[in-house]
Amino acid sequence: MRDSIISGLNDPAKLEGLYRKNKAEFRKIFSSIYTEYRDLPIVQFWHERLNFESHEISWGSKKDWSFVIIASIIAGFLAKLPDIFFIDEEFFYPRNIGFLAFPFLSAFFIWKNNLSKKRILLLIGVTAISLLYINLLPANPNSDTLFLACIHLLLLLWGVFGLSFSGNDIHDQTKRLNFLSFTGELLVMSAMIVLAGIILTGITIGLFELIGLDIAEFYFRYIVVFALPAIPILACFLVFTNPNLVNKVSPVIAKIFSPAVLIMLSIYLAAIMYVGKDPYTDRDFLIIFNLLLIGVMALIFFSITEGWKENRLGTNKYVLLPLSIVTTIVNLIALSAIIFRISEWGFTPNRLAVLGGNILMLIHLIMVGFKILKCTFKKYPISEAGKAIVSYLPVYFVWIVVVIFLFPLIFNFK
């Protein structure tokens, strides 16, 4: 759409058509090109139009709400399948939890982006094969490969969601950046809905307790379980129809937490050295170390995508540069720890998965950190750092596919 908008700067009717086709995407892309074409009167007009402060929330059309309601009911019904058909919950939920939300999010953008039949069949095929495969894996609760497959399947389904979001042009890096930004806003909106649900749950249970009725078990088993899959579906709809609803919160989160995490991480590394704790012999500590690494990487990437929307990082780049350096050090420590554990006790599915993941993250961090360095001292556009993030994403998905579909075979489903 970026090229279409630029080519339509002398064609008001074309711009209007692009805007009505996909308002959310138009808004984000137009913001990214505003500084480059701001001298044109039509660009000034659209800038004022898109940034006009409205206190009204868009509730979408009847078709939108029909989709949300039907999708939520179907997702809730799927979440209750263990109760309806007496399926073992320990078998069902770890394998299928991703299918309670992601296919519906993908379906929403398949509809909104009017995807080609070929692309629709591809997305349906990947989802169906994944669903069949994960449920045919041997039911061994102690299987490391099953655990890894279930975890990585969530990432694969997120990738399918990203393909539907990107439309018919999956190679458009701008759309990939928009998707990362949308994912962050979706998480923020989902968190707010969850918080509201917790408050409602507490009030409801408390009111019934006042009249002598204990409904807690019934409420959680039949109401909460049924409603949970609807949260990301509703959040997706709200963020899509109201792009400005969350995008003022996201930059604040990025700007506040980036320096806070940098300080915390620096102190944490010093504390590790002081107390003599290390991830080389402590398996649980290594797991926490890697979770910390993933969380900080996500914050860095989220901050860059938020800065990309404004076409600048501002003073935040002076925080992201040292944060990326410290995070690279954390990655190197984690990588050396897993190599040490493999050399001492040999390969296992978990160790090989962590090794591959750490290597991929280290390469990605170095790529992004190098671009941040250029953006900081050589006045490179922030889009360069954004491109470094999204251009590497397919590498992760190749590794995800390997872990899901090949690890169980390689390690004989152990």
C-alpha cells in the first residue's frame, strides 16, 4: 500500500479509495511517509484528517460484530470440548490452546484483506496440518519433544496470523513492521480486557457469596473458560477499528520500560557476579535467564516499531543502544552456558532447542544493534533498524518448523 499511497498523492479519489479499503493500514503507512512529503497540500490535509482528535470510539459495522460474536461462541465451544466429550484436559489444552484464538484472528484478516484463494488455501492447509499433527503425537506427558512442539506451535500459529495480516504481499517489510506493532497493541488491549474481567469476576463472586451461594467453581469452569478465547478476538477487533485507542499507550510503555529494564539488567548482571550464581550448572536459572533474554529482546523490538511509526526514536535511541549491547552480553552468557551443558551431559531435545534459539537470537541482536548504532551516530533512518528486525523473521519460522515437525522424529518422540 505504501507505493500506492505515494503514487496517489496527485489523485485524491485514489487516496480516498485506499483509505476506505483498509483504514488502519493506511493510517500507519501515511504516518511513516508524512515527513518526506509534508510540503504537499494534500499530505497536510490527510495528516490533519488522520490525526483529528475524536472522542468517539468506532464500534464497527454489524458484519464486524457478527464475526466477533460468532467467532467467540465457536472458540468458547472449542474450549469446552474436554467437558462435552470427556477428553483428558492434560492432553487437550497443551496441544490445542493456540487453536482457540489464532485461527479466528487469521480469519478476521483473511476477510478484511480479501486474500486470494491461493493464499487462503495455504493458511488453511498449514493450520489444518498443524492441528492434525500435534494431536497425533504420542500421549507421553514426560516427552520433551512434545512440550517443545506445543510451545513452538503457538509461534507458528502467530506466524500464520501474520501472513493473513500482511495480505497478498507477504514480502512487504512495512506490513511486517505494522504486524509487530499491531501485536504489541493487541497484547496491551487484551491485558486491559483481562483486568476488567478480573474485576467483574471478583464482584460477581463476592455478590453471590453475600447471599450464601458459592459459585466460584461453576463460574471459573463454565463462564471463564468459555469467555477466555473471546478476549484476543475482541481485542483484535477493537485495535483494528480504533487504531488510536492504544497507540498512545504503547509509546509510553516503550519509553518508560526501556531505561528501567536497562538499569535492572545492568544491576542484575553485577549481582550475578557478586553472589556467584551462574547458569552453567543450575538448569532452572538458565531457563529464567533465557526468558529474561526473550522479554528484553521483545521490548527492544517493540520500542523500534513504535519509533518507526513516528519515523524517529528521539532520545530513546540512547537507551536502546546500550540495552541492545547488554542484552547481547546476556545472550552470550546463555549461549556459553548451554554449550557447556551440552559438552558435559550431551544433547537432549531441550538443550538443542535452546542452543538453536540462542544462536538465532544472537545473530538477530547483532544485526539490530548495528543498525541502532548507525541510527544513533550516523543519522540513519529508523526504518533501517525496523528492516533488520522483520527481514530476519523467516529464519525463526524455519527453526520453529524444525522443532515442531522434526525434533519428535529425531529424538524418537522422547
